[in-house]
Amino acid sequence: MTPGEQARVAAERCGVTVREVGTIAEFLLLHRLFNEIWRPDPSNAPATVELMRALSHAGNYVAAAFEGDRVVGASVAFLAAPAGEVLHSHVTGAVRRGVGHALKLHQRAWAVARGLTRITWTYDPLVRRNAYFNLAKLGALPEEYLPEFYGPMADALNAGDESDRVLAVWRLGLPHVGEACSGRPFRPEVPDGAVAGLAARDGRPVRGGTDGPAVLVALPEDVEALRRGDPGTAKAWRHAVREVLGGLMASGARVTGYAEGGYVVEPPR
């Protein structure tokens, strides 16, 4: 199937219509949705109405998923360097299962139609469900570790934690990306002899070795619950993943995918 057909199937599967938006009334709906999801401090809104208006008018990507007249998901992205090659997805959120996937496939079809070759975005490397979604369901891969990328964040999901992110790069033309977008999640090869660079023991991170054909970097089951109930353990995971995953990536290691509750990393040759 073409990217456009894959996007249509994904939207139909979860009963929504995904389309670009361009009016102030629509941008207000998106703003309310983002506030519902992130509950930010007023000074820390993910995307203001004015910003969405300017981005849309300048030819960037502002789209929403509609269930009837109700907005149940939205995404805002802008063209990035190198010019003519990259779209950077700034924020995507949804309040219904499957809608985020439909939005990303619509975004991919939009980018391919304009001759772009990749989409980038940042995400918290500790959030296991996001890692699975980005790497397995979409076929994107982290290519840069970004400590404290946004500085302090005043919203209900991130407050009290350090804003480490990884840059996910979605290379739109790769065969495994097309397979993932057709509903076959991408699973990397885990070679014999892979070592646990970071493991979980009784819910806490335990550092291991990095001398092997691949390094497995485990993630906490639910870091957002840890932030609320056990912030000390959440902080320990933040620093351990920064040290192990961030250290490996800084040395030239390549993340090859998501498996067994964490990242599969190929050390530098």
C-alpha cells in the first residue's frame, strides 16, 4: 500500500477522520486538547493558537483527528533543515487508542507527498510505551541523546523530572518502515551474546557491562507512576539511562530497535 492508503486504513480502523486544519476555531480545539492531555502551566503551553496559525499559514503541518465534531488527537510539525528533506514533529497527542498511530501515518503521507525523506521528533527515552510505539510500531530509531533538552517543564506529565530526550528519526523510505506502517511491528535482531548494559532488579536500575555484540538497555515499567509514587527511583532510572544509553550513543553506538522491554544497542565498531 502507498503511505496515503496506509494512513486511510489506520484512520478507518479507529473510526476517525484525519485532516489538516486551518481556522482559528479549529486551532482553539487543538489548544484545548493539548491542555487536556498535558495540563501545562499557562506559560508552558505545548502549542499556542497563534503559533499554530503562523505555522499553518507558512505551509507547515497542523492536523487533527476528528470523531464526528470532536477532536480526539492532533499534531503540529514544521519544516526543518536540511531544507526540502525533513519535517520536525513538535507535538502529537491523542485521547483515544489508535488515534496517535493514525495521526503519524497521516503525517508520513503528507511528508512523502512533498518529497520529504524523514520526520524527526523528540521523546522521553524512559517512557516504555512511547519507545515501543516509536521504534516498533513506526520503525523510527533514536539517533541522538539530548540531556535536559527542554529545561524544567511545568506540566502534569513532566514536572519534577529532568527533561532528557532522544531524537527519533523516521526514515520514511526504508523497507522496515513500510512494513511497520502496514501493521507488522519492527523487531530488531538480538544477537547471541548480547549483554545487559542496564537491567531492572526489584524495580530499580542495575548497571551491567557493555562489552558484547549488542547491549540491552532496560526501561522502567511505568516511569510516570514512579514520578508520582517513588520519585527517588524515577530519578535513579533517569540518571542510569542517561549514563548507559546516552553514553553509548555519544560514543557512536547505534540503537537498532526495541525488544524485551528496552533498547537494543549496537556498540561502535
